[in-house]
Amino acid sequence: MFDDKTFSARVYAPQPEMYVRQQPQLGFTEYAEKLNSRLAMIGFVCFIVLEVLTGHGAISFLTSF
């Protein structure tokens, strides 16, 4: 049933790529920068909405307290 010709053209599975996970870092990491920019965008939009709803500009809103 199986002879030498059957196994002469063996097909192997591809080797998985090896990689090393980076250790957690402090400071300017990609995750920290993305989180910071997203929070800044949310804060900016909230500030614009607050300005439209109250009718006061940024400086008058901050000095009214």
C-alpha cells in the first residue's frame, strides 16, 4: 500500500515565527501614547460641547469660578 515513492515528496508544515515579547516599559510606549491621545480627543470634544451648551468661551468659563 505505501512504498518509498509515496513518502519521497514529504510536505512539512510551515515553521511558526519566533518572537520575543517585550517587557512592560515605562514612559512613552505605544499604548500610553494612544491612550493619552484618545483621552485628549474626548476631553476636547466635551469642552466644545460644554462651550456650546453654556454660551461662554473657554477663558470666561475658567474665570467664572
